[in-house]
Amino acid sequence: MITILKGLKLNKFDLQVPLEILLVFAIALAVTIRILNLGNHEFWYDEVLSLLLFGGQKAAYDPPGDVPVILSSYTSLLKLPVETSLGDIIETLKQVLRGIAGGEPHPPLFFLSQHLWLRLFGNAVAQVKSLGVLLSCIAIFCAYGLGRDVLGHRGGLIFAALLATNSFYLFHSLNLRMYGPLVLWVVLSGWALVHLIHQSTAEANATHQQQLIWSCLLIGSVTAGLLTFYFFAYWVMALGVLVLYLDRQRWFQHGVVLGIGVSLTVPWALWGVRQQARNADLDRFAEPIGFAEALLRHFRDVLEAIGIQLLSGGFSTSIPQGSAVVIGIVAVGMLLTCCIGLWRQGKYQTLGTALILGALPLALALGVDIVTGKFTLGWGYGRSVIFVLPGCLLLLAAWLERLINAWQKPLTALLLAVYIGVSVGDFNLRDRQMFHTVDQLIQQNPETPTLVVMNSKAWGHVLRLAYYVNPDAPVSLLAEKPEQLAATLEKTLADSASTYERILWLNPDRPVWNEPKTEAEKQQFDQAVLQVLQTRYELMNTESLTGTMDLDRFTLSLYTQSPAT
């Protein structure tokens, strides 16, 4: 404590804090932000599908038909099924695996780990997301280890602080998908390999037991990464190149360890991947465009991915494409500045290591996209290549660590402040409470029989509605394709109009399934629904619901029965 106080120099204008204290404070603040925002946002479309899947209830889901269904019948699918014996538990686990192999394009580890977490803590938003936060804290610790082995103690702290506060990673730490946990396996495998390479030197004097422990960590993290996200294979290739770059004499020894990690995924590859491949929809990543236009698209995808990961973070879903490209150019400029700075200082090995861990897997993904005519790099607002983030941040940390003292602290503090500011703004300036609004409207008259009408059968919309609406309320759901909703609603009201004292029309901007081809067609379908409603009901209120993504935009209209009905 005395040492810390000695580092604090107060004067009239300035408070100088040692850089290490600033970095530790930034890490603690980033963890606090994660905890405070565990339940701040509703599930988005893909997250609620994850909940359905790792709860083992995917096979039990039936899309809404052409007659109203009790909404609470879907609510029960978002928790574990009723189990009375060990056999039931095993059957649920089988259903999780069948659901993954039968249509999910991702490996099973994320879903299996969340299944265990669901059993331990339940299906509340904060509880299910807490596993991702816990894994992100472990990743931050591992980032310090990797950074320390490459850059030294201060460099390790800088790297850990950058990863902890990075707005893109913080966003995915609170996202119920596999991208956040993937960063842990990226950082841990990188740390384990670099540590093993250092142990191989004569000066390290490592014991056989220490080498065995780190080899097991490398094997486990490589296996876990491949069983979390298939594109992790690009990272494994980069690790292989890193071996040749740092320890070519022992390439076979390290290659065997990496090979064991890869081979442990063979059982899943033989059983699960074969089934997934039959159902894979790879055409969604392809577009029939010319060669020159495709190259420009690939170049734009690279810029957007880097800009999102290093600067805009979760805000990327609200940024126009032109602005995203400009941000990407700024981010690339930052990385080039780091490269030039390290090169001029003669830090060739550090520069090479960071480029292999960051630029190389990105280049591999880009090369495969160009050869196959796909555009996976630009898919998902940068999350498809989240495995390049640690390498890019390591490059930034290496440059900051080598700066002279006059520039090191202010530039490091500035970057950390930008990251924290973007994250705080993302979770406080952008709301995602659409279905809470629907529930609040229903709870104003909780005993009133209500029919929710929706222009979509998409299960993400249906399940989010079911999750957030109180299951005790007498609510039914009529979800239909946009072009068929008017006719189906007219038939429903003709048969049972007196059953529903009010109707909530939840009209999504994007129905996802069977979307109208043009805006004019959408307006035509909406007008037909409006005419049906106006024959028996009066419009009481209309409001726009928005969230953080395009799938979060709805128009909510409240109708009550006309006096003459």
C-alpha cells in the first residue's frame, strides 16, 4: 500500500497514477460492467434459439399453425423438460446432441456447457449469461499470461486490459452464443504454445511435469476451440506457423501436441459433422456477382471486421455501412502504425508473433472466401472471425509497451477510455426491451383474454415473445406468413371473435421467414390485416419497438372490441 501511495503525485492540475494501477483498475471496471449488465438486454433472435437447443427441447418445438395456440405452451420449451429419473436426464442430453447434429451449424461444446449451467442455475437471462462472463474473466487472466510471455509483465497487463475493456469482446461476453467462449480457447492455446516454446529453451530448466501440464492445456484448448467454432481451424493453422517461426528445431514435438488436440475431435466429426454437412446452407454466404465486385466486397469485409473488432464493438449493428468502412480504415491505420513502430525499434520477433496470431488467420479466412466464392468474413458483424481479435490486440499492446513514458500512459489510457466508453454507451444508450413492452401492455389488464397476432412464423420471434410474456396471462398467439395472415385472421375472428376482448398486432419489420419481396408488397399484406381488424375492433394505441438489431424492430398496435361487436 505504501508503494502505491508513493506512486501517486498530486499537484494542482494533475494526478499521476502508475500505469500498472491504471491497467488493473481498467480490468476491474470491465469485469464490473459485465456483471452489472448481465440481464440488461433481452435475448436477441439467435440467443433464444440457443436456449431452446441446449435445453434439449428443439425436437418438441412445433411452428404455430393456422389456428391460435396458447402462448405459454412455448414458454415451457425454454427450460429443461420434466425429468423424473436418470434415464430422463440422459434422454434430454441425447436430444441436445440430436438437435445440434440435426440442423445447427456449430459444434457442440458451447451448447453442452450451457446445458450443464442451465441445470445448475436455471433459465433466467442473468443466470444463463453468467457462464460467458465467467469464461471471459478466465480469458482475461490467460491474456495476461500470454502477454507476459511475449512482452513481459507490463506488456501482459496492457494486453489483458485491452482484451478486458475491448467493446467487441465485452459485447460477446454477454452474448448467449459461442463467440465469447471461443476467445478463451484462442488465448489459452496461444499462451500454452508460447509457454511450451519458452520451456524448450535450455535456460528455462522446465521439469517434465511442467511440460506435461502445459501440453495438456494446449491439447485441451485446441480440442475445445474446434468443438466450439469450426473456423477455429484457421487459428490452429496459425499456431502451426508460430511453431515454425519461434522453435523450428522442435517443430515435430509441438506438432504432435497440436495433432493430438485436433484428433480428439474426430468422434464428433464422424458422427455430428457428417449430419450437419447434409443440412448445411452454405449458399447463404455466396452472392452471384462479378470478379471485380467480389474483390471489392472482400476488401470491404476485411475493413469492416477489423473496425468492428477494434473500435465500434456492439455499436456496429447501428452504424451505416459507409461509416463502418471508415472506422475500419482507421483501425487498419492503427495496426500499420504499430507494425512500423515495432519494425523501427528492431522488435522483429514480437512483430512477427503478433502478425502470425492476428493477421495470418484473417488472411487464411479471406483466402478461403476468395477461392470458394463465399463471404463468411463479413457475416455476423465481425463475429465469424473473432479469433483474430487477440492477435490484433497483442500487436497494439506490443506497440504501447515499447512507447516512451511520455506517450505510453496517455495513449494507453485513451484507448482504454474509448473501449469503456463504447461499451457503457452500448448497454445504456441502446435499449433492447421490446417484449418487456408487450408484456407490460398485457399486464395492464392481466385477466383480459388476449390474442397476439404476428406476421411471422419465425421461431426466434415466437420464442422471444413466449419467454417474456407472463405465462399466467390468458394470451393466445396467431402467427402466420405475412401473405396469409389476413385470411387466417378473418377465419379465426369469424369462428371465435367473442373469445378475445383485445388483440395485439405485433408486426415485425423483418419476418425472417417468407419475407415480402418488396416494401410495396409488405404494405399490401399489412393493409389487408388492418381491414380485417377494423371490422370488429378499434385501434387504441400504436408504438414502434426497437432494439439493437434489425430483427428487433416491430410495430405494436393495441385493438379492443368495438361496442357493436
